[in-house]
Amino acid sequence: MRLRHLLRAASAFVIGVAGTLLIANPAHAAPAFQLPFPCGQTWTGNSSNSSAHVSWEIDFNRGSTASADLGDTVLAAAAGTVAVSAHQGETNGYGNLIVIDHGSGYYTYYAHLDKRAVVAGQSVLGGQAIGAVGNTSKSGNNISPHLHYEVRYPDRSQSHIIKAVFNGATFGYPNASVTSRNCATSYDPAEVCGSGFEVIDSVKLGTAGTANLLWKGSTSQNCAVTLKMANVGTATATSAFLEPEGSTRSTDSGNFSYYAGPVIRTSPGCVKWGGSTGGSSYTSAFEHCG
């Protein structure tokens, strides 16, 4: 049987002229998306109570009060490259928005964030901390803290929002509670650092883990923690450090099974921070200057 054409189609085969069997390119397989929250957390998603929703968007909360989720850690639902990291409140009401390009036409959106921990062009691992839950939006919009989450395919058009899938199961629209299996690491960096800390910066260390910087505004403290994502449970060389400008460096270094840190320093000015694991390391410039 002779090939006569090569077509782009979602189905595996189509019938061409005179009954010729044509092999078509299959639709690109979606990434293995996970819930965008730390391992084991249960969040309730709602797709029906917002007049701003036009399709399969989801608003996530887990706390028992309107502000309970403020500052909770948000993770990348799958690996990819950050396409957008900006405040877009006056443009579209999304407030602090991160968009991740996962390749093959798949994009995830994370909106209304209190903090953004990654920048456009940055490569991220699935399960990497990318920000913190917030209530940023357009001026005059009074919204409670929540994560607005979307998946778009095959491009970033709003008309191409598709149903979200987590751990292989389609979200139970319009409302459902889902427990996160986003378990590249079992630890939330905010929980490692303690109450009141929010992720403000995160860098992947190859595929071995992530270096994370957190901030607690009420005490002017930074916290550095390195989370392992390879050889988890096995003690390997891992480190985290913090250096307030004009002061000495504090480091936690050793053979650790899950993470290094927390390294906590009062630092109202600029800080240098970083960490290492799996043979990869990161050292920042002095930054996050108040």
C-alpha cells in the first residue's frame, strides 16, 4: 500500500483519494499534569461560581476562611518554560500571572498570585515552586485569595481553554476536591521554612532539585531551602545558603535525604542565596533588596 499524503489529524488514520489509507500524525500527547500544589495537599476546585469564567477554568481554595490560602505555595503542574511572568491586572484582570509553555501546544496559567518566583524564559521542573497564592487583580476588583488555573491547547487563545487533567484523571467539573500527587519532592518549601514564609524565587538545579528563596515580611526574614528531586530518600551532598549584603554567609551543607536548610536570616536589604544538589549548584547576585 503506497503513501500518497501526510496529513495532520487527531485520528491515527484517514481514508484518502480512491480509498488509499493515509497515515496521519496523531494529536500530541498532553504532559502528565499534576495538581499545582505540594504533595498530599487537598484543594477544592470550582469552575462555576465566577462570572469571569468562559470555559474550563478552575478556582482553587483549601482553607476554611476567605484569606486562609494567602501565601500558600503554587507548583508547576509539569515541566516547561515560563512564557509569561508579569502583573497583568489592568490588561486582563489576572493580576500576577505565570504562563508555562509545556511544548506541543500545551500551556498552563496560574493567576492572581501574591508572589511570582520565576521569570519569563526560565526553565522549570514539574513540581517546582513558581509562586504563592494571592488575590491580585485589576484595580477595583475585590477578590479573595485563590489560584485561578487554566490549561490551553493548541495555543494561548482564550477560546482554547480545555478541561484540566490531574494525575491522569479529568477534573470533576464543575466542582471537585483533589489531592495532589505532585510529588517530585514530598516537601513544601514554605512548610520547611515555617509559618508566614512565601516563595519569592526558585531555580532548578539540573533535574536533581530546586534552590528556593522565601520571604517573611512581618519579620524581614529570608529563608533558603534546597529541595531534592533525585535520589530522594538517599543521603547525598546537598546545601543551601544565605548571605545578607554586608554580613557573613550562613550555610547548611551535608549529606541529606530530602532537603538542605532551612537557612533563615534577618535581611531587610539585599541578599545573595543559592544551593546545590546532584552536582548542580546556583549562586545568585545580591538581589531582592527590600
